[in-house]
Amino acid sequence: QYDGAAGTAGSLAIYKNDFRFRDWATNCTVQRGYQDVNRPQLGFVSSGSEAGALGQAGDGQVLTLGDGGVALLSFTEPIYNGNGVDFVVFENGFSDNFLELAFVEVSSDGAHFFRFPAVSNSDTSLQIGTFGAINPTHVRNLAGKYRANYGVGFDLAELADTAAEDSTLDLQNIRFVRIIDVVGSIEGAHVSRDSRGAKINDPYPTAFDTGGFDLDAVGVFHSQAQPIGVQLVSNAPRFALCSANVLRSNQSQMICLQNTESTQNTPIRYVWSDAVGRNIGGGSLADLPQSQQVLPTPSFPAQGIYYLCLETANHKTVFTFVVQ
């Protein structure tokens, strides 16, 4: 019913190196869950540390939550509701079908939290076992839907009706993201349910120290923080697009660029990426004079949204293209 695994047609998975990231979580506190919530004598999970959930995804460090465990993340600057995905949650799943899921909630004040409307359409007539499989097309708005290095995007616009009814939720000032492990059991007192009240079936029991959701990172697209690695200065070159941003698929074309501020001998790197941040071409320019200059595009493999990022040592400009 929903998009599938990373790399499949129509997947909404977001790659860890997507250039739209502006910030990553900088602080984390955790309330660990049991290895098996129905056998508390086994104790709590202890794998990883809060530091494993900080910084960029894919660094080899994670924070294991255990059954029903909770991680609270904060950031250098608030997240705001922009156009499309606002932030991304990464897990460290080793395959496209062994998925450990988690609810995602946000807060403006650290006291009132609001959950994204999660959906699980997995069959609940039989418990998914310890290393059982989940079809990602049955899951929406649950972190952990994709394998390691690919995150699930969350759009604050989905909470607009909630914000209209509750003044404690300010979608332009989200300071906290809370991740809550889904207890995958479909029987007993600890069943997790989606936004419709349906049971969520995910691998259970996972009675070991790395059981439950393994939080890798939370990255932010729409943040008041400056773009990572980019320091804006007064003489930084600015770029403008002087041709159409609607292009055709399966062919190379020419676009027109212009540097709106004169800069001499400035190395410029450019990268073409698809909608999930995968590099599909790029190169470098010795300079981009104020006069107009043409640049060839890659042969876009399919219709959709693509991005061109122009970057110098102290400035970055991103253009969006619609490929038909």
C-alpha cells in the first residue's frame, strides 16, 4: 500500500549523504527497555550509548532501545515546517525486510508530545518471529522502515490539524524528537497499536542486548541552523538559473547558469542528485563568470525531482528540477 525498500521504484528512503541535511541531533537521553518486556527477569538492554544516536548517520554507532525504550533527541536550533520532509530518522537494519520499528513524536516545549499517525498493515494472525520479515510496503510513518544508511522522512505538515487544535504544538519551533520502540508482540498487555488502533506486528521476541529499535541518527532538512560545512561570507559567489527548470528524462540537455556576483578563479564543485540524495553525476568548474554559461545535465534515468548543488569553499546553492 505504501512505498517499498530503499532503491526500489518509488521508494521514499532518504540516503545518509543527502545534501539537504542542515543539522543532526546534538543531545540524547534514553530510557532503556527490557530485552523482553514479558520476561523482565532478563533485564534491560545496554548496547550502545546516547552518543551513538548523535551526529551523522552511518558512523557505525547506534543506541539500542529495547522493548518500549524511549530516546529523546534535541538539536542546536529548532526544526520548522518547510516544504516536504522536515527531518529523517535512521535505524541500522541489515536487510530490507528485517525491520525493527519505532513511533516518532515531536514537541515544542519538551512537555507535550505529538505522535505522527503511524500505519501498519502487516498481517496479525501470526506473530512475526525473532528474525522474521516485514514487508516495508505495509508500513508508514514508522521509523525503521528502511535498511541501514537510509532514513524515514517525516513531514510536520501532517500534524497541522493537531497544531491548530493545541497551541502547545508550534510547527515552526520543534525542539524535541522522541523515538519510542514498538513492542512487536501481538498478544498480552504490551501490544503496540498504530493510529487506527490496529496491532503492530514486528519481530518478537528479540531477547538479547541489541533487541528492539537501534537508533542511528536523526537528521534535519528544515532547521534554523546554517548548512553543515558551509560558512556564508560577504564575497561568496551566488548562482542563478537562467533557463527552464523543467527537463526531459533519458537524455542529456544544456542548462544556463550565471554567477550574480563577480568572483575570479573560484573552484566550483557541482553534483546532480535524485530525490533521495543519490549522486547521478557531477564535476568541477574552474570559475563561473558573471556572464551566462551553459552546463550539460546527466541523462536522467526516470521522471521525478532532481537537484543540482553548486558549492564553493564558502557557499552552496541548490536548484530543483522537474524531469518529465
